[in-house]
Amino acid sequence: MDSRHIQFRYTQVFSPNHLNQLCDLFKVAAFWAGERRPSEMARAIAHSKPVVTVWDGEHLIGFARATSDGVFRATIWDVVI
């Protein structure tokens, strides 16, 4: 299987379309977070660093985010593929 077209990106700003794709990904792949709304995800993303996304062309296929004190500790949240 050739996966050279798959891209991992650091992403801080999501367009409305990308937020909708993210919520759709959660509905399909995260039974524990399928009811999240784009506005809620935008707020969570704004307070997270780094945010990593995985893309197959223009299609969002993976997401993870972290919060940190910037020195010693970080917590990884919402890993969805």
C-alpha cells in the first residue's frame, strides 16, 4: 500500500469546513465524543498546542491535540484516526 500521499500537519486554525470534517471524524471514530459541535472543537483547539492532523488529500483522517505547562508536563487528548 502506497501511503506517500498521507500528510501529517501541525494545525492551529481550522476553517469551518475543516471543523465540520473533524466533527464528522469524531462521529465515526470516537464513540465517546460523537456529539461535539464545531464551536466547541474550535474552542478546545484554540487552547491546545500542538494540534496534529492527518490528511488524505483534502480529507481529514486523523486528529490529536495536547495541552501543556510548557516545561514539564503535557496531556494528549482526542486521538482519533
